[in-house]
Amino acid sequence: MIKFKLTIFIVFTFLCVYAHAQCNIEETIIICDMTQIDGDNDGVFDGVINLYEEYTNLTGNTIQAGTWFDPGFNFALDTSSGDLFLWDLNEASTTNTDYQFQLTNADCGSDVALTINLVLGPFSGIALPTNLNDVNIQVCDEGSTPIDICVPLPDMNLFEALESLPSPHSNGQWSYEGSSPNFINIIGSELFVTVPYNSGPPLVDEETFELVYRVDGIAPCDLVRETRVKVSVVRQVFSGLAQNKRICETSIINGDFDTDIDLTDDEFLLFEDIEGTWEMDMFGQVSSLGDSVVNINDIYQQITANNVRFGCVDIDFTYAVDQRSGVCNEDAKTTISFKIYEYLRPFSQSDSAEFCEDDPATPSTINLYDQLTFTSENGVLFDYPSSACTQWSLISGSSNLGLVSNGGGCTPSPGYSYEGSINLAGAEPGTYIFQYTVNPEINCNPDNFEALNYTDPCTSSIDNSGFCESESAQVVIVIHPKNYAGEDTSGLEFCEADFTSPLDLISLLNTNGIDDPIYTGPLGNWSDTVSGDNVSNPFTIPEINNQQTFSFVYSTTTRNDCDNSANLTFTIYEEYQAGNDTSINVCSDDGIFNLFDELGGNPNDNGTWIGPNGFTSSTSTVNFDPLLFDQGDYIYTVPDNGNGTDIFCTGAQATLTVTILQSADAGEDMEATVCKSDFQIDLLNVLDNTADIGGVFADSDNTSALTGSIVDITLLAEGSYNFQYDVQGNALCNISSAIITITVIDVEAPVVQNQTFCLTDAAAISDLEILSTAFDFNWYDTATSTDILFETELLVNGEDYYLKAVDSNGCESARTQVIVTVLPFSDNTCNDCEINDGISDNDDNENEVLDLCNLPIIFPDFTIEIFNRYGTIVFKGNINTPLFDGTSNQSLAIGSHLPAGTYFYVFNPNDGSTKPFQGSVYLSR
């Protein structure tokens, strides 16, 4: 066996030992150049090694045969023989364990007997031999044409430039070594380039690109192997992009195509190689291989000379470019297509079709197509009797008369026919307008012609120009009504209120339910059956006095002189008016007046009255005396109106509300006493209880303290002041007045000084000293507070308090400010709170408990802890626990009488500012 640069590393790991066998052996084999391996020693490199032999050669040992397994599933291992085909391994090693092969045998049971790690060096392949032009391979540029640039196609798989055996490792990378602008990209192993077109010699456009394939490896093998190739890319010929054209016959008739056109113009052919030729056409326009000039009008004349109703004709011109290299084996052809469409000739309805409603001479059905007249030219009729590409539709009318329309396009809908059959039997009178539309595709159905406009090789849009216009015409069908006048109608009775506008007499006529509606056109006429005078419709109802009966006749005629008439008789009753609801005010001394005269509107005088306390009157006249009548609602009622049996106009009511105004009363003169501290007084609260509200107050003493009914007491000195109250119920009634006398009392402010206390005093509001006398005093915490402080409230350091004096009338003085200073707990000028240093639990009522003096009052959130001489807590106290009397309240000795001795306490005020302090106490028994 021949091997090149074969390096072997052996690693042994003994994890499991059977009788006379080693298991879980692991070895590493490094093969840096797999191309130099000759497995069967026949002198030809084949890249095959045997794992059993490799193991024996490396270790000098043999191993029991078994079954090999490739965890990486590289499919290059013969599991029975142990032959490993290195050329079938796809990639070079990037780590020492990329390739692992495991052997299991009977000696090791379920354990792995041997693991071989293979490190395979990189192989970048062998380039194909170069030709005379020093290139390894020639390919045809599949993406060199203008249209292919839009979606580039790979020109080749670069591995085609390398020998197939042994194949290069696939985990390498291709790169281009050059600077040609015609190089586009390499994606994987696919090469993308473009070879530009150059007109003229040389006819073959070609460019050579040098590329390199590199495969990385790991030590101790080569870290990189590379292979260079030269690729010659030959450009594919391109015959251009065709811009096909639709041409409507009218464009040719209008002279748009009288002159020759050159098919090589960009309007028709884009981006073509100029080394092409033109194929002959069926119309004889192309006279030689280089002839690109044609005349569309000449072609049209040839077409119409044989058939003026040609429908549509395709005209094709083919441009061909032959390949100029054996590398590219496909010639290029482009066909420019023109399509000429026959234009639609106009058609129309010659005369309108008119019929009479229910006329026996009217046919039950007609075909709308028969109403049309089509164009004839030189004896050729241009009609369009096809159910494809046509459409009958209703433009206006009350119904389609059974017409079946097409769904659109050139595929007829079920039941549709170009004949356009309609049903006139029982048709509603009126004008029906139908339209026949012919789609130009009727001359070329189906039409699969495609035309595109290119703005550049990659961008195109559908060219919808060149289509012929559709043609349509309307067919008018008129069905004249028989001018039905309705049925004789009588016995109608109405209230005049039923009509708020002129009365439509037609609406009163009965009908037979068949010939509806009644004719209302200019051939109808209303007249009075008594006088014969014409009557206008709508009819304006005259003023009705009680009731009035009207008798009219309605006469009609038609175009065929058929008359019709109907009689109409009706009675209208007057609606009696009660007037409008009204309210009036009268004073008690007003004179007598008639209630009827006070009603609003235009009441009838045939009504009756009812009023307060059972008042009634059978006539409309009521002489009202304010001194004798009661105020309240007086209701005026007019009766219903009808024929004695039926009521057609409902009676009405109007309410006259009478308010009798009494003379206003300001009440008796009144007096009131107020405190200066009341700030203000509302005089309305001082008025006599009998006084009428709504008057005004006057400042009789010109104090300037009155605003409305409010007197500002702060503007008045101590003394009495007069104010006048005036009240008037109505402008017709007298004014009443009363005098209000207000007496103001002013209490002197108390005398008090700023005061200082010790914190241990636990001083409260009751401890503040007042230097003046009064009936009573009230303390407040601010200058404006209305909450009186409790005497037991503790004083706060730096706080200001306000004092008011109160007299026997409850009047308060102005407030006097007092600033309180509370010296801290440790201030030397104060007597500290002395906690007794001894407790004798002997029931003599002296020193029975640990006295905390005022401390619980000063520090309500305090805590105290008492320790024995060993530092154990025997007592915890706060505001809610009894004072310490020698009894423990802790878990180890709850309720136990503690032994005599010295105890230590820590008192914590817990007020956020005062520090805890400690002391001792002796307990004696």
C-alpha cells in the first residue's frame, strides 16, 4: 500500500475490560493527501484504506473483526470489510473529530471496541487541461442578452472546470481574481458574468475569467490548498425584443400608416444584434435578407381587396441572428407582430316604436334587433348578428320587459340572444330605452394577441393602444297609457284640518285596482258638475262655515281619442277654534273684564267655560270681577263637528290662567342684635314672617355696608343702624315698606402672652395663662379655624395658638396669637422626670411599680424593656401595658414574680427625635 504524508496519532482509553480483550480503544489517523493512496497496490491511486489494516499497522496488534459504524453517515465506509473510500468523503477536516468510525465485536459486547478518528487534509481538485487559448473550459454566457440581465442566470457550475475524480472537497470557496466590470458574482459554485455586445468584427464576443478554488485544512496537514482555472465565456447572440402593435382599421384609413416604417426602429424592435437577417413575409414586403422597410397601408389594401369584412389579420415579420461560435448552439429569432382589426360600422334605430296600452294591435313580443338599421358599403352589409361580444341592456324604464342581458365579454350568458326579445303583454306604460353594444372583439374572437411596451430591458407594460372602439345604439320603445280617470267616488267627508295644503283631487278618487294609477297628464281636466266651470287641481279649499259639499267630474282623453271620466263628491266640515292658551295677571282692585276677550288666536263664540271651585258658563261671555272670582285655570271648550252620526272635526279647548295679585306686604318693623364677629347678616332672615319675599333693601343710614340683602358687619362700629325693605307685587299694585333695626355688639380681644413649658410638664391647652377676663374663652390652632381645641390637647413646641373671648350673647372677639415654647427633654432648666430607682412589692402603696411620671403622656408611642443582670429581657411595656411591678411578661417567665435584685431598663420615646435612655431599679421583696 502506497501512502503520502501519512501521520498517525494513537490515543488509548481503557474504560471496560473483558477477558483477554481491550475495549473502548481510540486512535487518530491523519491523511494529508488522499490522492496518493493506492488501496489495492495496483499502481493506480484509488483513495481506499482499510481500517483493520490501519489499526494493525499503527499498533502492531490485531482486533477481533466485527461491524463498523459511521456516526456521521458519510456513506463512504464498507461496514463489513472496514474499507474506507476517502474520495467519497465530501469535506476536508476542520477538527480532529469530524470523521469518526466505530467498531463493535463479540469480545466487547455492547461496548465500542475501537474508535478511529480520521483527519483528512484539504483537496481543491485538479483543473481540466488547457486548450490552445490557455483556458481550462469554454462556456456560453446564458445571461448576456439584455433581457437576461433583468434576472441573471448562472453561466456555469465552476466544478465543471475540475476533474471529476477525485472530486474536490466541497467545503471550499470559489473567488474571482481580476477586475473586469463584466464579472457579477459567484454564488456557491455558480458563476455569474455578462459579456457585452460589440457590433462588427470579431463576431464572437468572448471574455476569459480567472478563478481560484480554496479549501482550508488543519495542522499538521496544509492549512489551505487551492486550484486555479481559466473560464472562457462566449456571449449568446440576441435578436432583440419585439414591440408588437395593434392597429385599428380607422388609423390606416386616416392615413396614419401611409408612409413606410423601418422594423429596426426602437418603436418595433429593441436591443437586437445588428448582424441578423429578415425572413420573407406573406405580403411581399421583405424583398431581401437585409430589407427591414415595410408599408402597413399596402398590406391593408391587399387584405381588403379580397374581403372588406376581414375581421382581424395577423402580420408577422421575423428577424434572425445565427450563432457565430460552436460554444453557443442556439440561433436567436424574434417575430414582430402587427394585428389589423376591422372597425365597427355605426348602426341606429330608424324610427321610434310606439304602442298603446292593452291595444289588440300591439304585438305580445318584439325583437329589439329588428329595430336597428346597419351600415352598407358598396353592397356589403356591416351587421352584427352574434350573441358573442354583444350586449343588450336597459338604459331606463320601469322594467326590462323580460330582456335577458349578457354577463359581459365574448362568452354569452345562458338564455342571451343578440335578437333582444322583449314582452309587451301587460307592460307598464312609459318609455323604455334599450342599448345594443357591440364589442370590437366580435371581429376577432378569441383574440390572444399580446403587445408590450419596453422602457428598458427589465421593465415593460401592457400596450392597450390600437384597439377599435365599441359601437352602440339605443332603441326607444314607447307604450302609451290609456289615461285612466278612476272610478266614481262619493260620500267622502273630511275635517278642514285634514288638509294643510291644497287638496289633490286625484288622490280622492277610487280605482279598480287594475288600471292604476290614475292619469295626471295634460290630457286630463277637472270641472264643477253644477256650474260647469273648470276646477284647478290641486284644489284650494275655501273658508268653511259649519260645512260645505263639493261635486266635481274628472275627464281624460288619449292619443287615440279614448275618453274616460269619474265623478267625485265630498263634504268638508269646519273645525271650531277655541283659541290659544293664555296667562294673565290682575290685581285684586282691577275692574271687570270679559274672559273671552283675553283668549289668544281666533276662537269661535259657540263655546262654554268651566273654572275653579265649580265655575261654569254656557256662553262664551264671562264678565270677570277680581274681587268676586277665584284665580286659577278657566277652560274654554268648543264642540265637535259632524253629520250628527259621525264626528269628523274634534272639538278643542284653550286654558286661560288667571292670577290675581294681592297688594304686597312688607310685614312689621323688626329688630335684631348681631356680633361684630358674625361678619355679615342677611336681612331676609330678619324680615317679619308675614312679609312677602322679592322686595329690595335700602341703606337708610348710608352705612355703605349693604349689598343686596347682606349687611357687612365688619364695616360697622358698635351701635344701631336702620335699613328699609320695599316690596311690590305688580306695577299696578302699591309698594309696602318695613324698617329693620340692626344692633352691633363688639367684644374686646383677650390679653395673653407667649409662654414656655418643659417637655416633662406634659402641658396642655388648659395650662395656658390668660391675663384678661371674659364670660368664656375659646382656643384655636389657626387664625381662621372654626374647630375649638380641647383643654386636654398637649402643647407643641413652636406652635402658635389663637384665643377668642366670648360674651354672654355668644359674641366672639378678634383672635389673639400665642406662641408656645416647649423645652426639650434634656434641657438643664427643667426638672427631669425622675423615675424611682426602687420597687418594694409589699402592698404598702409606696413604690409598688416603676413610676414613669409624665413620660407615657409625652411619648405615647414609647417602649420600655427591662433586663436582669444576665442581660435577659424579663419585661416589655408600652402605653397599653401595666407598669412594671416586679412581675415578668416574657415567654420564659410570664406571670412569675421576679427575685429581688437590680434590674436595668431602656426607655425608647419613639418620637423620631428624642434618643432612648437607660437606668436601673432595685427590686426588693
